[in-house]
Amino acid sequence: MSAPVGASSGGAYASLEPLGTGDNVYRPTTVPGGPTPSTGLLEGMKKALGLVKEPLSGQVGDERRGHLAASRAEVENLIPNRKMPASGIAEEAALLGTVPSDSMDDVELKNIKLQFPHARSMSREDSNAQEEIVETDRGNVVVAVQGNRNKPAILTYHDLGLNYVSNFQAFFNYIDMRALIENFCIYHVNAPGQEEGAQTLPEEFVYPSMDELADQLAHVVRHFNLKQFIGFGVGAGANILCRYTLNHPEMVSALCLINCVSTQPGWIEWGYQKLNTRYLRSKGMTQGVLDYLMWHHFGRNTEERNHDLVQVYKSYFERNVNPTNLALFIDSYVKRTDLNIQRDPDPNRKNASTLKVPVINITGAMSPHADDTVTFNGRLDPTNSSWMKISDCGMVLEEQPGKVSEAFRLFLQGEGYVAPLSPVKMALFRKHSLEELFRARIYTTGQCQQGIINITENPISAVVC
């Protein structure tokens, strides 16, 4: 049987009374016979927090009661099926009064324009190089000159399916390489018929072999009156620069070679390239030839690494490459002979059959030519050569230009060239005064040669980035 109303069992409903006050804050919720539970709870919280005081008498009290009545009417109009308790009106009004009115206004978005990133451009119209035609005994060669011709020369040679625009323009426009052009003059050599917008070579034209392409560089050197140059080659262009250096070591001060192959082609490469040349002559740029070119430059799983870059080069090979001229260049490359260089096992005797100039040999971890660069590195003199493999890329100039530019800059500094730092490092470099640099030089070396800056030790050995 239930207990009677107003009864208390063992003081279980005793109210809590704050010290120093006469109010029983929790009495409405604990003492039977008081207001409804919901109303008593709100009033108890109200009194505990001091949000609502006792009703005021006189005119002020009447005005406040009028405001509370208006707030109650507004809330009841908003929620017709649910009636708010009388004790919550004052609390609701107080909370709404503390919120700024501006934050409740609607926000209207205006002048929104969708912008797309600019497509990767591979056009000589975006290049600031000046093209010149150099006549040779095996046809004309287009050479693009970039920079001041009175400064040290860097001579570049491109890979299969590319030219100076598609192979080197983006790399030399990289932010860390722009300052390099101010201290060097770049000579971009294009293989016959491989330049931008080249006309189809005549049928009676006999395309130069790899050795004859290397001999064409002698005409380029004489045309521009170069005393010496730094070679920068990729793939087939690296092989051509090696052949020229073996015949004219006095004309080359250093070599930067990317994906260089020093051996003759194997049967698998020979078979694929023969099929490519046949399709290029008869059907043009087929899907099979396109897939082989993408594999040759980027390796496998390229779209997973850089989908946009892959689409750019696929579009370039389909639209901007002359298939007949490319077939002739590939046919010469697949008929290449071995470089016939070998590391001398006797460190006290210099072998004349290897490259005598300093060489930095670079490849990508995803490149299909990584093993060929290891073979090439094993045939070089270890005292003046370095091998570098860059991770997570196949086409290093496009996928990792920052690492390549840093390695190339350090390589030039190791050979005595005062190559500039990147703009970020130059800003940090300016923070140090010349006096601090001289003191640091004297402290570390014990001597100071005024006016001479020549670093002879190559800071790069075998590096894997």
C-alpha cells in the first residue's frame, strides 16, 4: 500500500539548505505537496544560479512581468503543441539577450567563381630560349640557347620521344634552378627531326648513328665557340654525351647523366623497339608504342603516383611527336654499341678506356633503367664518379626536381663552380655577415685565401634519397 501524501520515510526527503541563507533551494523537488517536478526543478536551478530574483514591486516589477508575459507568448506561438513552463521563460529571455543579433543573420555567398589550375604547358612559346640552326655533315641540328653566352656553358641532350622543351623546360624553370641560369648559359641540343614542330624527314635521309650523333656535338661546340662545357643528358642523350666525352675529354669539364645505359640492347629491348619503329612508320603513334614510351620514361604504376603528369605526357606523345622522325631516332638508339668502358682494378694506374671527367649518375627508384645505371656506375672511376638513386619516382626531372637540382648544385660546387643557393637558402645566407663567414673559414681550415673560392672535394658519394 502506498504511503500517504505528505508523509516522509525516515527523512529521505530532507531538503538541503545553503549556509547563510534562508531559502530551501531543493525544497520544491524534495518536499511532497510542492509545485510540479518540472517547475520546481527550474526554479531551484534559477535560485541556485541567481538568474532570477524575487519579483519586484511597483512600476519596475510590472514592466518586468510584462516582458516575461510577452516572451511566454512568443514561445507558445513557436511551439503550439507544447507549453513551456512559466519558470523557464525568464531564463530563455536572459540567454537570448546575451547572444549578439548579428551572429543570427543569414550569410549570403557572393561572387563565387570556380577556378581550375593551369594545365602543364609543353610549348616552346613559353620558353625564353633562342633557337639556332647548326649545320653539320649529317644534317641540321636545332640548338636552343638560354642565358648569357659569356658565362660557363651547360649542354643538354634529351631522351627518346622528347626534345629540349618537353625534357628540360620545366626543370630549368624550377624555382631552385632559375638562379642557376643567371650564372650559366644553357645550350639545348635537339636530335635531328626531334624539335618542336619538325617536318617529316625525307625518305632518302639516312639518320645518324649514335656515334655520328655524338660527332655532331663537335659542330655545335665550334659553332658557339665553346671552350668547355658541362654535359647534362637523359637516357639516349646521356649515352650520346658519353660517346662525345670519350673522344673529346678535354672539351667536357663534368657530366650529369640521368638513366644512362652503357651497354648494347638486350634481345627483349631490341624486339620491343623494332616493333615500335615498324608501327610508328606504318600506323603512327599506336597504343602499344605509347605504353612503351610511358614505361620507358616513368616505369610501372605511374598513374598511381602522378595521374595528371601521366595524362600530360600521353597527350604530348599523341599530338606533338612526329612518328616517322621518332622511329628513325629509336632505330639508331636500338643499334647502339657498347661504350667499351671499364673500371681499372689497379687504383694506381688510370685506365684510358673509362670516363676521365667527374660524373654524377642519377636514376629513379621506379625507373626501368635503374639496374643499367648500377652497371654503368661499376664501369666508372670511383674517385671521380657518384651514383644517386632518388626514391618514389621514375622520371626524376619531372617528379623530383627539387632533389635533382640540389644534387646538381652540390655537384657543381664540388667541381669548383660557385653555384647559387636556392632563394630560401639565399635569404638565410644573407643573415650572416662576411666577417662571420671569414671567421668561420679561418676557424675550420686555419687559413684564409682571399679572393679564391674553390671546392675540390665532391660532397656527394653514393646517395639514396
